Amino acid sequence: MQAIQNIAIFASGEGTNAEHLIRRFNQAGSPLRVALVVYNRPQAAVVRRAQALGVPAVLCSRRDFEDRTHMMQLLHGHGISFIALCGFLLLLPPYLVQAFPGRIVNIHPSLLPLHSGKGMYGIKVHEDVLHCGDGETGITIHLIDEQYDRGRILLQARCPVLPDDTAESLARRVHQLEYEHYADTIARLAEQLPTGGSPTPEQKP
């Protein structure tokens, strides 16, 4: 019987992608399971979505993320072997990237390397796409490294930018691509990785 791999979702905001992943993976027979949601903003709506679906949600501040022992104990305690970022706005500390090599994936609402970097998230990305007059946009799903919006690209999906688009209408079209592709990409990546739990809190990168 295939071992279940536990996923932690890191999110900062509304949590629609997080909810989609939970509903997809937390079903009987799935080899993946969202076991934890970590959020860094007290007002983030993702906490309500997670709790409604029976997934524990833990608030972790920037200071918490700087505390290696605290974070590794939290992740180890939930048996986490894979991390999915869903609109998470903090840059992950190097120790975390090194502790989960090839096991942290992010989704960005543009065709990287376009419209990327610190401060480029959410509706700001779509406003920038329109400001630049791009004819198409889309999503990029990628592994993360120690810089914003970098790391090996796993998948890009595209959609047109229409003449009458607003940032909001463009966001809705891009969200549909996210729902269509993020869970499938995570599942394919997880299939390629050896199963096993998270590093122990004492493990050094």
C-alpha cells in the first residue's frame, strides 16, 4: 500500500487555492493529504476555509519563521514531507528551503520571469500585465529557491489578455488556470519523489 505523503500549505490571504488542494487531496484513497495550513496574517481567510474542512491551521509570524527549531518541530510534528505555497508572501528562510529540497512548490499568477519579484503578487500582477500591454498571461508553477519567484519551472499555462479586460476579470481567468493545473502538478511531482516523513528538528541542512 502506497504511503501517504503529508502536505503543508503556506498561505497569506483568501485561501481559494488552498481550499481547492484540500478538497482534491483529502479524499479516501489519495496518496497525498493536506495535514497542516500555516498562515502568517491573523486576518487571513484561509484559516476559516481550512478549519471548515477539518485541517489544522497555525499562525506563524515572521519571527516564528526565523526560529528554525520552532518551525521544524511544527512541520515534523505533522509528518510533513511536502510544502505548497498558495499566495504566501513571506520569503522562506534558507534553512527551510534546504530542509525540503525539491519539495516546496509555488504558483505565481504570471508567465515567469515576467511580472515577478518582491511586491509583485495578487491583483498587482494583473494590473502590471495590463499596464505593460501584454497580449497573453497565465500561471507558472515552480520549485522555489532562496529568491522570490525563482526555481525550476514545472509548468506554465497561458490565457489571452482581452481588449476589455480589467485586472479583476483577468484575475478570474488566471484563477481558473490555477484550479485546473496546481493540484495535478503537485501530484505528478510527488509521484517522482521518495516517500518519507519530514526532517527531524535536529537535522542540519
